[in-house]
Amino acid sequence: MRTSSAKRRASLRPVLRRRRFSDVIARQLDLFEQDHAELIRESEDAERAYDRGPRDDAEERYGDYQDVVETATEILADLRDHFAATLDDEAAERYESEFNRAVAERLPRFSLEIENR
């Protein structure tokens, strides 16, 4: 029979495993937001232009929005992939999954295509 401290440690293992990369990912996303603030603003502006623009221009404005989102997504995927390359296969897979999830939570407009990159 497990002691209460052994039960507590066992119940924490999934949390610790799941959040193994949370600090590094948070720092990476902080840097992305700082270094690419203009790109983020540009994506917000492009989305507003699409939402508020006349219907005749909708296709072109949406294309502009998609271009900006694609650029940001590629930068995020490169950031993810460069760090993942320093890890063993199992850790890299876990890191990529955590990174993609963090992008979905923190920068959702850039998360739709990140898993495909």
C-alpha cells in the first residue's frame, strides 16, 4: 500500500511531465511577441480590414490577412523546430506538442497551420 506522500508524488508525475517545457516555451513566445510585435499588429490590422471592408474587397483582404498569418506561423514553426532539433526524438515530440498547444492558447490566430509546418 502506498503512503500518502507516495500517492502525492505519483499524482504529480503527469503534471510535471506535461509541463516539462512550459518555461522555455513561455520565454520563446515572450521573445516572439517582443521581436515580432509589428507583425502581430499587422495581422490584427489585416483582420480588422477584412472584417470591416466592403464585400467587393473581401477576397483580397482575406488573402492579405492570410499572408501575414502565414509569415508569423512560419517564424514560430522555425523557432519550434530549431529548439526541437536539440532534443532526442521522444522529448522533441513532447516539446512540439506543448509548443503547438501554447501557441493555440496564447496566439490562436497563428495556431491553425502550425502543426502542418
